Amino acid sequence: MQDKSQLDLIISLFSNGKVQEVLNQIDPLIKDNPNDAVLFNIRGACYAKIGEPIMAIKQYDEAIGIDPNYSEAYNNRAITLQELGEHEKALENFFKAFSLKPEKIEIINEVIAILQDINNPKTTIDYYLKILESSPEIFVVNFNLGIAYQELNLKDDAINSYKKTLELESEFADAYLNLGLIFENSGEHNEALINFERAIEIEPENPNFLNNLAITLKGLGQIDESIKNFEKAIEIDPDYVATYFNLGVALRELNQTERAIFNFKKAIELNSNSGESYYHLGCLYFENKKHNRAISHFDKAFSINPNIDYLIGNRLYTKMQLALWDDFEEEIDILIKKINNNENVVTPFSLMALVDNAQIQNKATQNYANSNFPKNISSKPLNPYKDHKKIRIGYFSADFHNHPTMHLMAELFEMHDKSKFEIFAFSFGPDLQDDWRRRVSISFDEFIDVRMKSDSEISAISREMEIDIAVNLGGYTQSSRTNVFAYFAAPIQVNFLGFPGTMGADYIDYIIADQTLIPTENIMYFSEKIVYMPDTYQVNMMERDISKKLLSREELGLPKEGFIFSCFNNIHKITPPTFKSWMRILSSVEGSVLWLYANNQNIITNLLKTASNFGINPNRIIFAKHVPVDEHLYRIGKADLFLDTLPYNAHTTASEALRMGVPVITLIGNAFASRVAASLINAVDMPELITDTEDQYESLAIELALNSTKYNHIKKKLIGNLATSALFNSSNFSKYLELAFESMHQKSQLELEPEHIFVKDLLE
């Protein structure tokens, strides 16, 4: 071009948005200067501006034809192709522009943007590696390469890319953040902490950094510090939804219900599509027995995202609490299919009341353990302690108060042989200071209230005290602290009593059971080694306080005459098939009634409605209310027959009925929880009360109700067996359990792997 002033004028007009004037003036210039690539490039930019991308590309092609090394033309052509959605072609042109002028970092930014649009990590990695071959010092490319590796779960490659980024730009906070996230996701909380803290040093007012630091602190068990950082993030950005949600989760773990509810509600206020917040609110309402509220929140979460972990199972389990059985079979089918597909859809405890299948329960429990309570890699299995004069047993529970677990175990703690054992209680439940807590607390060498401690802190206390055997009395029940054991509280860890099934975790060494509960063919479905007790796994006190009040049937709400079938199990254990059996039994026994335990009017309404659908007069279903334990034991004795539930049997309620001389009929199932009643019935030597099929179950109940001679024989035999039965001999049970503990300890001292223990063999 001869006249530079004309070119400057055209560039000025273009910069001021006067595109049409540029086109009017540039055509004659191109006619006079047909080999000037710059003019064609400018005309292409004009056509792009006025929305004629095809014409624009033709001009860029002309410019490139004149000057094949014209970087700006390739760059502009790439931008236009990107706008047309031709991402791959756009990338090729951006890459060509960069190869011609690698010093132009803005081209790299365009490449990054288009690779983000394409959202294909493998393609992204290929392009970034090509760029780094010629320009390895561009920190932003190393950083984005790390992101691509991270998306493909290529942990080591991602870490190396972020570290290279920080070598080139040491104050790049986002690289520290992403490193922290990688370590946090792999359970390396200490490494995560270092990187999050470094990111915050660089950007101390970044709420995202504080939020992630708080998550890591929670993972390290530093709950108080975690909460402080969540709260600081909220101070900086009161509209940061994720922090309210995460703070709610932390507070929920500390059982600070009201504060947790406030934060989940705040998260929903800021984002009405926060399905996870609705889900956690539902869980909180469930835990506080507000089942109707729980259902409504689970339903809302389901409408937003039906794939939230454990939502389907918890929603169905909550419906069971209210005896809402619509679509029960269809929902069970969905649950089983998802479990077999390795999806996290139901918690192990909820599943026990829904499905009678040891294999399915094992699979679901292993999924749950691996996802929520993996072995903590910062803690290692403990070597056995060698210099103890006595074996140190630690009992870990949230239930050291008026609770079915204590109703069974209180005497065991008192009967432990203190010449051989030191026993310690680790209590993370409420400090209710009732008679039961006062009784058991003095049985221990030391009673330690750890409810305000984190899981890692509780485990550390246990290790400092050199506990030899840590006994988990809660399993996956509410308020349990499974992570205490994931941190290795003791060299030997045992699953006992509170949770009727496998923990599915390789850091739990043994489960206390018996041969009725876990037949040989089911051993494969337990991650623990089995301790086979001689009679039954369930310890019971030899004597219980029973109310001296003399109450008539009428005072208990029962009819003057007629056979009384009963079941004092929690309502969630009643499934539609079980209830149908009961209705058929009532239909066959004229004048009989069914005595159930329920305090909620919604439950009562739902059950009576279902009974009416079977043609049963609602007056034949009697509902008992909550009363003190001694009064409850007394009233049980007014029942004629206890009808067990499947798949989740009566446990404490079954042994209480047997203690009061009430025969218990059970239909033995496949899984641990569905074989407990059979174990208890065998322990009082009444195997004739165990049935194998639904027909047998119903027929036996009907026969005993109609045949007074046979019923009286059964009842007399049961009462006669009680005095000598294994079920209520806590003295023998404590000796058997101690033999098992000694066997575990001996193997541990010899550094042998755990093996199945048959206590009978130790008696010989």
C-alpha cells in the first residue's frame, strides 16, 4: 500500500464502529492493492461485524493466500468459525495463529475458551501438550492442562501440572485450590489443608477458599475450626449457597439440629433448586421423628433430583414409619436394581426393614461403607499392645441411657471379670442422667463422655488409653460414629448387638453372632470373622424390674374376652406382606384383636384404613401408647401371642415377650435381622414356634388361638423353660463373651490374622 494515512484512517473508522464507511473506502484500495493481505483481513473483520461470517471467511482466506504466515488472519478466521459452531476448525486456526506468533498470549486465552466450550478433556490435553512443546513456560496452559487431567481422574498428572504452574507463577491461588481439592477427594486431608491454607494466604477474602478449607478441617475432625471458617466465608459473601449447605452438614453431624435446619433453609432461600438441601432437611426431620415433614422434603428433593445418594431408600423407609405402603413392591424392585448397579440408594439400617436377602444387604452395606466411611489412610492398623496385665475393652455407644441396648446389656458390664479385664465406656450419646445411665456408668473402670469430640479425637483417645478391643455397639444405627473405627480405635475392632448385620468394612475384625443368625452358607456375606456364641448372640439381664400395678385388660384398652395377638415392634418393621398375614389371621379367629404399639395418629389412621380394606373392623386393632419400661413389661404379659415381623424381626421386644411368658411366633428369613427371633426362641428351647413359610406362620398362629389345649401346653412349656434358659443367663453369656475376647486377643498378640471363633470349642 502506497498511502499509510489511508490505512490509518480505515483502522480508525473500524475502531470507532463505522464498519460501513470502512467497506465503502476499502474496496477501491483493494482494487489498487490486490496483494495486500492486511486489507483483506480488515474487510473480513468488517463482514464479521455486520453478521456475514461466510463473506468474512472468504476475505481471511484471501489474506492467508497472499501471506500464509499472517497470524492475525488465522486468529480472526478462528473467531468467526467459533461463532459458527465450527469448533474443531476454529481450534486448528487458533493453533496456527499461535504457532506463528507464540508471544501473543491472548491467542492462548481464545484456545482455552474454545476448549472449554468443546468440553472434551482428551482433546483439551492433546492441544495443551502441543502448545507446551513450543512454549512450556505458559503457566495458564499448565494450569488448564491440570484441570483436564483432573476431569479424567488422572491424579498424578494433574498434580504435576499444578506444581509446574506454581513453579512458573508461585502466587497463583487457584492452582493451590485445585491441588487441595485433589488431596481432599482422595482422603489426604493434611495435604489438602496445606494447599488450601496457602491459597488463603494469597487471597484471604476468597469465600470459596474458606469453604473448601472448612470442608477439609471437618474431614480432619476439627469441627469447631471447620464451622468458624464456614461462618467467615458467609460473612464475606452472605449469598454463597454452598457454604450454607456445608455448614448445615457440619452442624447436623454435631446434632445441632436447629442451627443445621436454619442453614439448609437459607441455602434453599438462595437456590430453590437445591435438592441436596431439601434432602438433608428431610433427614433432620426424620431424625427428630417429624416424619410427615420429612416425607414432604424428600418428595421435593426427589422432584428436583431423584438421583441424590440415599434419597430413594430414606424416602421409602420414612413412608414405612407412617405405614404408607403405596407402590411398595415397585419401589423395592427399583431399590434392588439400583443396589445391584452399585448405586448409593439406601442406608444399611433402612434396608433391613425392606429386603430379606443377605447378599443384597452385604452389597448395599459395602457400597455404603466405601462411600461414607472408608478406611482412613492417615491412620494405620495398630500393632497389639504387649504389656497389659488385663485386657482393655472399650464399649462405644450413643445409647448409655434408657434404651433397648442398655435394657439388654446393663448386667453384662457388671459381670465382667475385673481380674482379667478393664472395661471403658466411650459415650457419644446424650447425657440424660437417667437411672440406666447411672447404673451402667459405675460398672466401668472409666466412663468417658466424648459426645463433643470429633471421630478422630475419640479414636485418638482410645489409642492413647491403649484399648485392646474396641466394641462398636451402634453399627449404622442413628447417632453411631463409624468413623471412629475407620481411624482405628484399637488393634481389634468388634461389631456387637446394636446393628444386626455386617459392617461391610475391612477395619471391623469380628461380629458377635450365633449359628442360627449366620448359617454356613451366609458367611460369605460378612466382611467380619464370625464369633459363634453357644446359644444366642443376644445378652439379657437375668432379672428386670416389672411394674407391680395390677391392671385389667379393660384398663389397658383391651376387650374383656377374645384372643389377643400382639406385636410391640416399631411400625417401620411392619411390611405389607406381614400385615396381610395378620389380617388373614384375624379373619380366621373370631373375636380376636391385634395389639400394636403406635403413638402417632397418622400411623394409626393409615393402619386402620388398610385393615378396613381387608374387611377387618377397625375396633379389632388396639394401639398401645408409650409407658415406662417396667409398666411396658407388665402389660406385655397380658397378650396371648406375639406375632413377629419379617424381614426385620423383633429383637429386644421378642426377648421381653418371652421373659413375660408370651409365646413368640416367627417366620425365619435369610438375613441376620430376619433370623434374630429364631435365635431367641431357640435359646428358650421352643423351636416349634419357628416357621419356614408364610402359610406355616399363619396356620400356627390360628391353631394356637383356636386350640386352647395346644396353646396352654406351649405356654406352660415356655414358662417352665425360662428359669433354666440360656436367653436370660447373663452370667454364662459374660463368660462366653470373655472367652471370645481372650481368643481374639491371643491371636492378636501372636500377630495372627482374625479367624472364625466357635466359643463352644473354647469350653472343651
